[in-house]
Amino acid sequence: MKKNNFFLLVSIGMLFFLSACGGEHPDPVSSGTENQMETIALTVWGAEEDETLLQEIFASFQNHYAAEARFQITYQPQSESNCKDVLLGDLENGADVFAFADDQVAALAAAGGLDPIENADEIRAANLSAAVEAASVGDVLYAYPLTADNGYFLYYNQSYFSEEDLRSLDRMLEIAADAGRLVTMDWSSAGYVYAFFGNTGLEVGLNEDGLTNYCTWNSTEGEITGVDVAQAMLSIAASPGFASRTDTEFLEGVRNGSVIAGVSGVWNAMAVQEAWGENAGAVKLPTYTCRDRQVQMASFSGCKLIGVNAYSRNPQWAARLAEWITNEENQRLRFQLRGQGPSNISAAESAEVQAFPAIAALLAQSEFSQLQRVGGKFWDPVAEFAGNCARGNPSGTPLQAQLDHMVEGVTAR
């Protein structure tokens, strides 16, 4: 009995000893968790101009999730315009997260490069409807909206035009002609030519194959026909207050004073502001006269998106990073550092964004815009037709014949 009591006392003493020593050493369970924390490797493709911005976003992401994982995030410059082609060349070794233009989403999804977004309803609710549409194929959301600023509108010099003047292209051309100045638009770029056809009931777009086009711009039926639009374009071209000018020529005219208004996009906002100073203004496109009625000029629009590679080795973390890059806070940061228009509703409606004339004009024009969804054979035939109109149709070829030729080229298989 005494022997048993002795061993019991020794055992209790040892427990006290171990307890006392325990505070001097790290908890083996917590220590092991910290040492064994998973390292998540992610590669991100983005525009070269975005590197500084992205590095700041990566830092905040890593700080936010520091208790859950370690991160090794590698940035690689990659043009958004041809991201699809590069990624589909080697999907399994491509970036986990990547920025791309919205007209690539259907091809990426069809090739298995994108999976549907899991929290799609949440992303839809946070972003402008046009941006959500741009990130979707049918009713399925495949990417995270990043910007909603790829479109065009009207820059103008406020010393020449009143708000009332800006509603009508006819009136603007009269003012420009009287002042010996110009209103410009690039008719050598087919994307701008859509402005005249877009709100007339005449249509253009992609077929279900995602490659070829349908086009009714040569239609002889309906309230407005293709010839009506062509004649309207010829009338505009005949005005001494109008000139078809490339984007570069537009800026040259803004700087030397020969151009007092022109159709362009947010990429020229700073240059226009520098040239015109406090007189720089921007609004949605005006109406133009077609078949004795006023037609609101339309526009092509587009968005930048963030995608998650379906072959990512860390798909959940890649999705978290993609959502982080595109959240409200970081879209505001993108606007502040890069001047790019947010797709996030709260960011787009913020006072700082609304106070930026170019973004406000683009948002106003969005009501009359259509996502740019055309195949490769759209561009040259339309530019050829519009170029001939800009020159006043010197060949005298009947307009219907020109329209038929254009549509034949646009819809070629």
C-alpha cells in the first residue's frame, strides 16, 4: 500500500513538473501547423501597364489571407487582346489567373479554358448588367468583370458648343463649318461605322458557330433601309465641318485647334484634357438625320475580364484572387491609378468616377451600345464601304450595289 502511494506521489510530481516546463516550449500542435502551412503558387497574366497596380493588389490579398496560406504569386506581362491564343496554345501550363478582352470569352469557354463561376449570383449582383453579359456565354457566367470602359463617345470643346448643340450632329457640323473647324470620326475603322447602323433595325453579329457573321445592313425593307443610312453618311461627309480622321489625327487636330469635337474613347481622356484644359468636355453621341428623322447614334462596347484557368492546380485560390482583383475596392484603385472605368456598380456610381467626364459619357452612351460580337470578316468590307462614303462616293457606284458587296464580304464563310 505504501509502495503504491509512493508511485502515485511520484506520478503527480512528474505531472506538475511537465506542466511547469510546458510554458517554456512552443505548442507542438500549433508549431506544426505554422511550419506546415501550405504554399500556394499562382501565376497571373496582365497588361504590362498594370504591373505596379497588380503588385499592390497581390500584397493586399496575401495580407488578407496570411492566416490561411503562404503565397507565391508570379506576375507575367501578357497582352489582353491575344490572351486567348496564347493560353489555348498550352492550357495546362498557362496562367492560373489572366486578364482578357470580353470578345474572347466564348472561345475560351468552348475550348475548356474556363469553368462557370461558382458564386455567379453574387458576381452578377455586384456588376453592371452590360459587364455581366460581356462575361457570359448564354446565361452562364464564365469570368469576373474588371472594367466597363471599352467603347466610344463624343469629346467636345466647351467654348464652341452649348448643351443643346450637343444633341444633334447636324447642329454641331453647322457650328464647326461656321468656325472653320472640324468634327471628326474615324470611318476607316469599322467599329465606329456601327454608330450609324446600330439603332436603325439593321443588324450585324456572330452566327452560332462563333466565327462567321450575319448582316442585314443592305436590307431594302423596314422603316430605315441600308441605302437610307448610306445616304445619311454621304450627307455628313459632304459637310465642310466634318472629316474622317484616325485616332492619331484626331489628337493632332485637338492640339493644333483644327478639331473642336470628335468621337473617341477613354484612352484619349488625358490628352484631350491637356490640350483643351477647362474647356474639355465629353458626352454621349448625338443624333443624326436619316430619312428625315433623328436617329440616336449607337456604339460598340466591350469590357476587360479576369479569367481562372480551368486547369489551374489551385482553382479555389485562383478564384479567390480573381475575385479580389475585381472587387469594389480594387476597381476603385484601378480607376485612381489607371483611369479605367469600373464594372462594379458601387465603384461606377461613386462621386470620383462620375466626376470624370470621359467615364460619365461612356456610361451615358452604354444605353445605346452593343457588345462587339463580330467575326474577323466584318472589318475590311465595312471599312472599304465607309471609306468610299467619306470620299463622297467618287466612283458613283450605286449605294445598294456597294451595300450588297459589303454584306457579301462580311457574311463570307
